[in-house]
Amino acid sequence: MSLELNVNGITHCLEVSPDTPLLFVLRNHLGLTAAKLGCGLEQCGACAVIVDGESRLTCVEAAGAFQGKVIETAEALSEAPSTEALRAALSRHAAAQCGYCLPGIFVALGALFAREASPDDAQIRAALRPHLCRCGAHARVLRAAAEVAAAPAQEPKYDLR
């Protein structure tokens, strides 16, 4: 079966079952490996990507549900100059130990800062709620996000399109 997906600004026509979880299409068919399989139940956030400007988990939901939507992965965000402040803050605060969860966290924060230039603590925590860091770096991630949120406002901080 043919499936058409817009990923990182490129339209891909793939011969894959639309029932295949999006995560597996991204990793196995497009070679985009930043999103990870953690729990396989959409409960840890390692599989997050941005879909139409919102952070979405992808290890369970069928790829067919994402046709006609704009999908952005951590690979695209990590190369965008507009995310330099977020990358730098995460690094400065040593916000990762093993790094397995970091692409999902980066995606969630990137989507948040694209919508809200200076989110408050509650908004940051809500954006990160679906993300589990088994190393326990949550406090450092929160400090990094708060630092970026406190920076002088630029409307919006990140343009993901």
C-alpha cells in the first residue's frame, strides 16, 4: 500500500501499510532515528515528534492517521538555527545523562516555545508531562526550559515551519 507523509518539509511516498505505527515508518523507512521506542505504549515520550505544531507520541498511532499533516522530527529541529538557545540551555544544565529521552523532550519544548514565547512553569511542566527520563534529569530539564523562557521575548522564539 502507498502512504504519503510530509516529514521535515519533504513529501515521501512510501510503500508501507497505513497501520504501521508512525515511529516505525520514521525509523525503518526514512532513517530518522532521533525518535525512540521506549515503552511502546505512548507513556514515556521517547517517540515524540511535532505534528501540525503540537508534540505527539508516535509508537502506537498508525502512520495513516498522519497523512495530510506536517511532521517535524528532532533531526529537523536540531539543525534549525532558531533552536540554538534551547540546545545551549539543555547542554549548559547537563539536562541529559544517557540522552535516550532527550529528542522527545527537545521536541516537546520546541513545540511549546513555538506557540508561547515565554511559557510559565505550569506550561513547561504540562508540555513535559508525557516525558519520562529514567536517569532523573527532570530538574535540570526544567531549569534549562525556565532559562529559555526567561530570555527576552521574541515573538515567537522558534519558527518551526
